Amino acid sequence: MRLAVIDCGTNTFNLLIIDVENGTNFKSVYKNRISVKLGEGAINQGFISPLAFQRALEAIRAFKFLIKEHFTEKVLAFATSAIRDASNGNELVKKVKDEFDISLTVIDGEREADLIFLGVKEAVKLNETISLIMDIGGGSTELILANNKKVYWKGSFRIGAARLLDKFLPSNPIADTEINNIHAYIEEQLAAFFEIINLYPPVELIGSSGAFDSLIEMINGELNGEPLLDEKTSYEINLDHYNQISEMVRSSTFEGRKRIKGLIPIRFDMIVISCLMVDLILNRAKLNKLRVSIYSLKEGALIDFIASHPSKHM
């Protein structure tokens, strides 16, 4: 069976098409992403601007064409922070259904964390020690404490990179005082999380989603690190390399970031915020190991669907 999943994130809409093999295994057939920036200009005002609304529809139009071109039998579509928090989010969901016959399921932060965990667990070998899984989105950030047996705690926080960028509008390059202000705000928002890690202390950070993919690509481009490969689903990042890249990103101007090898255009503006968040988490949780999962929400959604519909894939 051929399945497609559309992940309508705050910054990027992602499409993944897979073939289900042997009942539960799946093989990637096609993937694409379109920069939509749903939160641009209005994310902290609680609505999707007309331009962003139109970009969303155009992205779905393009995905609909690609889904038909690949003879896909079933489409799963999910919307996260920007759409669930927007006063006109339901209007966008209705428009997508009416124009493209795609049912967009708006999921809450807890469900988002569940699907992220399913994707990460499939991609990364977990063990008996507790890992902290972090997914930095545009509108929200999900944090999950888990090992290979269970999830100890999970939370979704409205501190995505686009939301923070819109709130603080940092200088170019970002100033030290602004870094301190952003860190203080994140600390305040994550107070509950920092209490929880005293009960369930993690030994490593596992990052998923685009910001962490960009770290791998920048380390590869600037420091001759390991490249992203289609057949590989997890990576370990040398922390010295991470710190070098983070410093490079934080000290750069927007124009300077265009010259960082491996950094793609859709990350030029928000990668600074993402690095600030990773810096803070590594420091506050006293972590000295960083891994990256290539799988995230969309793979988790596919795994969940296949597991709950086994008879259709035999």
C-alpha cells in the first residue's frame, strides 16, 4: 500500500510518500518540503495572515498534484501549532477539504509529542537510560523524557522558533543582551520541565525536526562532518563541532548566514533562535551527548497508522 503524510508545520509543510512492505516496514518513495511561514507577521496575534493563508493553499495544491502523480492510495494530513492556535485555523482546514478533498487533522501538543516519539523511537536506538527528545517547531517545542521501555514525561510549549523570533525581533547580528533576554524567557516558560528533570534526569539530548537536520548539514559543510544520507536515520553530533557551529550562527548577520555551507534558505532567519534553545537545554540539563533523529512527526504518524490498520497491509 502507498501512503502519504502531510505535516503542516508553522514554518514548513512537509510531504512524505512511502510504500508499506511486509505488513509493518515502510520504504520512502518521495519527499518534499515547502516553506510556508504560516506564522509570519501574526503568530503572536493568534491568526494566519492573508498572504500566509494563500501560501498554505498553494503548498497543499502542489502536494495534491504530487500525491496523484505517485498514485498514492491514502493521505494522512496533520496540522500543528500555527493552525491549532489561529482564530482562522478552522477556516484553513475547511478550505483544504473543500478545494483538495484532503482532511486536515488538527492535533494538540500532547498528540504531537506522541507522534514525534514514535518517529524518534523508530529511527534511534534507545536504551535503559533516559533520553531527552526535543523537537523545535516554528510555533511550539516538544520535550519528551523516555527510554526504550516507556515515556516518563512529555510536554508541548509555545516557544517555537518563529514565535520567539516574532516576539523578540533580535538585532542583526543578535546582541548579548537579547540572548540573555531570550534565555530568561525560555527558562520561565520551561520551569515545569526543569523541575521534572530532577526526577527523571536524562543522559543525552536527541533532536528531531529541521533545525537539527540543519546542524548536521552545517557541520558537514563547514567542519567536514558526516553528510545526511538517505539510508541513515540517526546521527551522533560531536559537541565541540556543535559549539563551533552555534557560535558561528549566533555571531553572524543574516547575510553572513547565507554563506554558511549546508544552511538552507528556509532556516536563515530562525536558526539563531534554534541554537539558543539547544544551547540552553544542553547547559541546564548538563548534557554532554547529542544525537539527531531524522524521523519525527510524519514518520511517527505513518507508524501509528500502520500499527492500527494491520490487515490492510498484509
